[in-house]
Amino acid sequence: MDSLTFILIILFVWLVLTGISRMSWFTVTNPEIGLGFAYYRTTRLNALISRIGARGKTFWKLLWDIGIISGLGILFTGLIIFSINIVTFFLPKSSNVTPIAIAPVIPGITVSLASLPYFVVAIMIGTIVHEFGHGIAAINEKISLKSTGIFVFLLFFGAFVEPVEEKFQSLPSRQSFQWDCLDC
């Protein structure tokens, strides 16, 4: 399937879903569908996440600590590369120093449109695994989950885990940092 067909199919599905959701005989509560967005919220995955998170708590805490260290390492590496590029930009053109190439992921420009379906699937899988990590971290910190779900906004896919906020607010700073750093 070429990328133009893929985008046209997504656009067509959006228009059909939005049209159906606007009809008076069709009330949508879950999933919620609107112009350019849709999300599905469920509690069915809460038990699975709780079972996974309850096993091997030491392993999960070690994994989160490795994730924090890795995230900080990636952050500092990015800052160093960015700093080198800024210095290189202001050097005279006669110097033989070349900047380090960093390019944002922009479908159709830096990522070919032919590979767009693969890119979308990869982002979806990565996001779902990432959010499962949030759920497992919450269970490890004895924070119960309200719901889990997936969403689509225009062409952007995502997932979410919704913890009980009151328990999250009472976490000590290290555990709160672990939770926040999962987004690093």
C-alpha cells in the first residue's frame, strides 16, 4: 500500500466515524469520537498490568533506575551534540569542521511517505509498551489505576495509563521522579 492511499484511508475513516458520531441516534461514550480525535478507555487491562507489576518488584525498580540513568545520558549526549553544532555554525566557513547531523522525524520529508505505515505501527507499539511501563511503575508504588486506553489525534497515535491522582501526589520525590522520568 502506498502512503497516499494510507493517508486517504485514514482520512476517509475519520470522516465516516465523525459523521456517524454526530448523528442523533448514535451516542458515543466509549470510544469517544470527534472531529480529528478518538479515544478508547477501558479498565480491562488494569488486572493484567497489576499482575505483571506485582511480580519481580526488585527487577522493575532496577529497570526504572537504569532507565533514569539512560535517559539522563541521552539528554546530556543531545546537549553536547547541540552545543557542538552551535559552535560549528559560528566557525568560519574555511574551517574543516562539519556539524553532526540531527534531523527531526517529519513524514514525507525526513521519512519517506512509502515507509509511513511502518512508522505509524512502530510508534503505536513503542507508545503502548511505554505506557505499560507507567502502569507497572504505578502498581510498584501501590498506586491503583483508573483506566488505560488508546487514542488517535489526527495522524498521531498514542496510549495512556490513568493513575489515581490522589495517591500519586503523596509519593516521595524519588518515586515521583521515577514516574516522571519514564517520559524521558
